[in-house]
Amino acid sequence: MNLLLTDDGKRVKIDLSKDLGLFKAPHNPPNTGNTYTAGTDLLSHKTRKGNWYYYLCSWSMRQDEPVIELISKNEAISFLLEKVVENGDHDYFDTKTIIEHFGGDIFEEDA
């Protein structure tokens, strides 16, 4: 369990094992022949007051503790869109959960 501070000084208590994972970077997936030794996950945490907070968890097999950064909802959406462009529609994120969480399909064309 970690404690993060918002820009306005509020404390957000996150739990990497319980918070909602919106994007999970591959961690040595089987049968790929690739070795993933570092990555960045996107998670969200709902406070007791019902507010959602988003954070990035950058991890590496070479470091003891992950680096955690609180980000805005818009930054979370941008992160997800970048990952779709980089990875295509893979198992690293659950499209249904993302649509439910953000209240619409952020992956739909809007041009």
C-alpha cells in the first residue's frame, strides 16, 4: 500500500494488488520468445468518497520498488490511446472494462 499526494495536497491510498488495472504491460508472457524486463502499467483507484484517481506504475526487474506517478484522467486516456497504437488490440488491456470505466468507447473514430 502506498500513499500519493495530489496537486492540491489530498492523500490517495493506493494498492497495486487491488486497484483496477486498465493497462498491464507484458511480464514475461509465455510462448513469445521475448523477455520483458521493464514496463509501465496504468491503474485507477476509487476513494471512499467515490473519486477516481489514475496512476502509472513503472516497474523493472532491475529495481526493487516501482516508480508510481499520479496522472489526470485525460493523461490516462492519452496513455491508453498510445498503447493501442503501439500494441494493437492485445490482451494487455480489457476494452470492455475501459469502456465501462470511462463512460464511452475512447477507441472509436472521432475524426
